[in-house]
Amino acid sequence: MWFGVGFVVLVFMGLFFRWFTRQGALSYDRLDDWGHAFVIPVISAFFIWRNRDRLREARPMSFWPGLAPFLLGIVSYFYAVVAIQNHMIEGFSVLLAVFGLALLLLGPGVMRWLFLPIVYLVFGITLAEKIMIEITFQLQLLASEGAWVMLGTIGAFAGFEVDLQGNTLFIYNGGETIPLNVAEACSGMRMVVAFYALSVWVAMTWNREWWQRIALFLLAGPVAVFMNMIRVTVLGIASLWDGELATGQAHTLIGTLLLVPSLGLYLGIAWVLNRIVSEPKADGKAEKGAAS
């Protein structure tokens, strides 16, 4: 059995070898944006390991309808390679082929517990450049406008003024004008993608109810955007002392340090959602049983 599984895996990897190598190269070349792609398969494997007892109980069986998504994934992949030449579409096709192959060889009973780990791999696929540009531009606007409001509020008490022109903030302090450009690197796109990937792991590991998990997933984007606004605001305040703090390595260091409160806020929301629903007390059940 293990020989057969190994053979199938080797054939599958060989079939899509081009995509796997390209995805690895893209993730490595842009570690700041897509470095988390190397962690996604590890978390997916964790989901499988966590359900290992249920997987042992499920009965593997051949399920021939799984051949349809498997072949569709292969055809879509080669069509994307030849005609579309879109790495993202190729990645979705590979995942469809993975889903179809697992369904074909293992059946619906096992697929019930493999569905989430397979779907979770979508966070490891690099988005198309056009989509990245469109989303990044909107996030740049949100980050600059949010930071403008925060800096304006702080400036009303600290004695400086802030103006916003496009994606550039102008801080006027004591006759000095300090420009702060919210570039693509400050859009928060990497934080949004990473938070959505993190949200699935946190929701499935920490939360018990499905409504809590859905709420935590939906909150991932707003929390990431809000914390990015705070990051730009902190960079603006830091530039009042030294303009170099908003650029170069200092800029990267401040952004990295702010990841700690960002994760703390998100995990705090997960804790609050868990506290909303209280588990029934064992003592109450025991007293009820004794009374009966």
C-alpha cells in the first residue's frame, strides 16, 4: 500500500513539477510578501495529524466520481500553462487535481477530514499581479486615510498638523514639512494574507463553535487593516523626531515589532469569542442527577 502511495505521489509531483518549483522560487524571492507559503503545508499537515484518529476510523474506498475533478484539474492546469500562462490559475488547478485524486483513491469518508487541509493550501498560492495591484492600491488608500485621521487627532493635542494628498501624508511641525509616502510595501497586503491564513489555524484550534470560527475568519482582514493604520501612524510620529525612522531598516524594524501587538489583539479576540459561550458546569449536572 505504501509503495503504491509513494508511486502516486511521485507521479503527481512529476506532473506538476514546473508549478511547484516556480511557486517555491516566487515565495523565496519575495519572502516579505509570500514567505508564509512555506509554512502553509506544515499547518495543513497539522490539521491532518489532529484528525488522525478519525482518519483511522474512516474506511478508504475507491470513489470513481473523483476521477472527474482529478482530470478537470489536469486539463485546466495544462490549459493555463499553454493558453493563459497564469501562475495563480495553475495553482488552483493543482489543488483541484489534489482534491480529485484524494477523493478517487480514498472516498468521501476520508475526504470529509481531508477537505479542510486541502482547501487551506490555497493560502500558499501566489496571487496574480493584476489582483495584487488592485487590492494593494485599495489597501494603500485605507492605510493612508486611517493614519491621516489618527495623526490628525494626535496632532490636535501635540501641536502639529497633517494633510493627505493621494497616498502621501504631509506632517507640518514647527515650520517643517515631513512627507510620509504610503507605498505598496506599507499597504498591509502581506499582513492581510498572513492574518487570513492564521485565522483558519486559530479558529480550528482554539474555537469550538462554527459561528465563532466564521466570525474570527471574517475579522482577520479588518484587524490586519486596522493594525496597519496604526503602523503608519507610528511611523509618522517617529518621523517627527527623525525622518530616517520612516525609511530603510528602521521602517522594517518598527513594522516587525508591531506584529507582536497585532497578533496579541487577534488572539485576544479569539479568547473573547471563547468566553462568550460558557460550558455547562459539571457540578450542576451532578446535582441534577442526584436530585432525580
